[in-house]
Amino acid sequence: MKLLWIDDEIDLLRPFVYGLQGKGYEVDTATNGPDGLELVRLKDYDLVLLDEIMTGMDGLEVLRHIKEYDPNILVAMVTKSGEEELLNEAFGKLADDFVVKPFTPVQLLAVLKRLLDKKHLVSERIAQEYIAAVQGQPAPGNLKGWVEWHRQLVRWSTLLRRYGDEAIVEHCELRRRDANVQFADYVVERYPGWLKDKNGPLLSHRFFEKFVYPHLGNTPVFLMVFDSMRWDQWNQLESVLKEHFTVDTEHYFSILPSATPYARNAMLSGLLPLEIHRTYPQFWVHDETGQNRFERELLEKHLERLHWRGKWQFTKTARNEEIAEVTESFVHRRVQLNVLIVNFLDLLIHSLKNQRMLDEIVTDENSLVELTRLWFCNSSVFELLKRLSHGDCRVIITTDHGFVRVRHPALIYGGREISQNLRYKHGGALRSDHKGAVVLDQPEQYMLPQEFPSERYAIAKGDHYFVYPTKPKEYEKTYKYTYQHGGISLEEMILPVGVLKPRR
């Protein structure tokens, strides 16, 4: 049980802290409101003990911020007064219980027990609301419905992982997987038509003209692309950013394959992969490595086609130190368009199996989302954003694609030259089971280039991943439950776009 105690005299309360730790509580402490709020954003706590009178930010203000961040966090106010007027004021600001100083260990434990009982009631209420919301809900019939369903499933998954029991959490996960099966069939049936329809869904190649170009003018624009970020990860970042910016969250859809060489090249170039290959063949790379080496050049060509000749800069990095080095140029240079590609999240999900300590820490998707929040709050990107929040600018934060945790192997057959990706393949004479993948005999229907005439593509559906028939068990042991991208799923294709305006 995780407990946070915020009190500017916490050192005087150490005997109580040690006593709670002896009872099995995991107790973190903070000596002021801002530090306490930072811990609330970094970690998930079951209960918070909050001093009512503190120097600087007082307890009632901290309480308001906590409840704005997450109304389900249970907070007990610690006060030196038992006056009814004060209690009513605090109740009006959503305090869940009270501890009146001076108190004994028995009195403190009694308050915590009441809060834990209330937490169980909150968990039951959330579970009942979830069942009522999803009971008998049919699959959406249009893309707007799929976006809303995806956002609701993400919301319920986050809430239930925090407050629900294992059975209800598993029910939600099964529902997400079933939704992905239906969504994949929906996409396969309609995707070629989307590519031809100028009024169709907003795909990767139309992102820039929709979300970035309209803001280019006298106010500096900052486009930040976090490679491989899902909607649940964005929710964590958004909750932190709202203290510094007003945030409008919109969405767009990744093209297929939902992988960096295709989706991000399309995003920056304003062209589909086949159009890039035909128009700028020198910038399309068929090899497995370096497929995004010409992003700057593709963006430059895009800006030329838009007849935009303002000042711009382009930075791509995965390291905090490199972001810190370019912060001054981003903040002080009068550049109208600033593009920052951050590859950290993509490197993170691909490092889990190779880094034993990370693999032990990130045991499921929820812990991966929590690690994303921890990274962001301590990153140079967040420091840069806080600097930007003091000026007049527009910030657009998005991603090029998401990812899924793969569970089901799909056998892939073909010639000797097949690409290595687990969620999509291209090569000669590809074959796979239609249940787990779609095989493209005519890649041009998906606006994908061919290196040779007989080249095909295979794209995995749902949570499937490709394995070769030679050693299927060995591949399954290595790759099952890893995080991959490039396929057809809600998580990989429905992408958040945050448009930020500084509060100051």
C-alpha cells in the first residue's frame, strides 16, 4: 500500500512514518506542496496525508491540484483544528477524511482504515460503471466511433488497473483485444479507399498541412514527435503539461505499415511511400537500416511545395544531453518552425528484452506507461517545454505510430530475402494465414513501393507477430509479449495530437 505524507514538519513526524512502514505501508514524504504534487504526478499512491497549514502553497491549494489531477486519489487533511467550519471548507474542496493534531498512532491507523474502506468502495463503483458502459456495446460502424471507443477503452484500462481487481482488469484487456480484431477487419476492408479519398480520414501524409502549417506565421511553432507513443502514454504526459499549457487533444491515423520508415517519412514529406519513391527516389531507402536518414530533406521539399520560406530548424535525438544542448537555440533563436524528433520511447520498448533490469521493471503495459511518465517528468524535453511555456508560441506534440504487446504468432512463408520486422514483412512470394495478417499481392493499392516486381507485403493484425516455420517455438520464446509496431491495431494507428498554448 503506497502512502504519501506531505508536511513541512515531516521530520517531527518520523516516528509515525516508521510506525506505518512497520505496519506494511510504503511511505514517501514531501516537505512542501510543489514537491508533493511532483511525487503525485510521478507515482500512483493509494492514500495521501496532507498538512493543512504549510509555508508557501497551503494544504487546501495542494488538495485542489491533487483532485484536479486525479479525483479518485484519497486525501486525508492533517489539521490542528477540529472546528466544524474548517472541516466543511475542506470537505467542499474534496478532502476524504481528517486527522486532528495531536494524534496517536491508533488514531492515525483508524483514519487510514476508513480511507482504505472508502478506496474499496471507489473500486467497486468504478467496476460497476465500467460494466454498465461496455455491456452489450456493439462494434462501431465508423471511424469516429472507433476513435471514441479506443479512447474509452484506454480510460477504462487505466482506471481499472489502478482501482479494479484482477478479474475486471482481465475482462477489459480481453475486450481491447477483441476490439482490435474487429478494428483490423474494418481497416483492411476500407484502407485502399481511404488513400484515394481526399475527404477521408486524416492519415500521416496529411498531418503537417492540418496541424502545423496553419500555425506558421509570426508566432514560433514547435513540432515535437515522440517516436512510438500510444494514447495511454499521451494521457500521462497531458496531465503533467496542463499545469503549464492549455491543451487541446485531437487525433489522426497512421498509414500502413504503422512503422517509422513509412509513417514518419509520410508525415514529414506530405507524401505516401509510393509517391516518395516516384517523386524523390534518391530519398527512399529499401535497405533495413537508415530508412529515415532523409527526413530533413523530405521536410525541406514539403515546405518548398507549400511555398513557405520562413526560418526553420530540424533536430533528431534520443538523448537528454543532446536535447539540453539545443534548448537555448529553440528558446532564443527567432525561428518560425522548430521540429524535434525524440526517439527515446521507441528505443525504450525495443530495449526491454535486451536489458534484464528493464525487463524486470516493465512487467506489463501499465508499468511501461508509468515508466514513460517518470522519464518525461525528469527529461530535458519537459524542461524545454517549461521554458517555452513562458513565451508566446504554439507547441504541437504527437507521434508517428503506436505499438502493441504481441501475443499470437503467425507463420510467414516466402523467399530468402524477407525483411526482419515482426509486425510487417516485405519480400518475394510472401504467404501467411489471413486470420493473423493481410498479404498484399498488389502493394500499390496500399501506396507502397516495390524494390522488384514480385515483391509483396504482409501486415500483422491485432496482436499477432510473424514467426518463420523453421523454428517457430524458438521465435515464440524470444518475441512473445514483446512490444512491437508496424501492424493494424487501435494502439498503433489511432494517434494523439496535443496542441499546446502557454498559460502565461
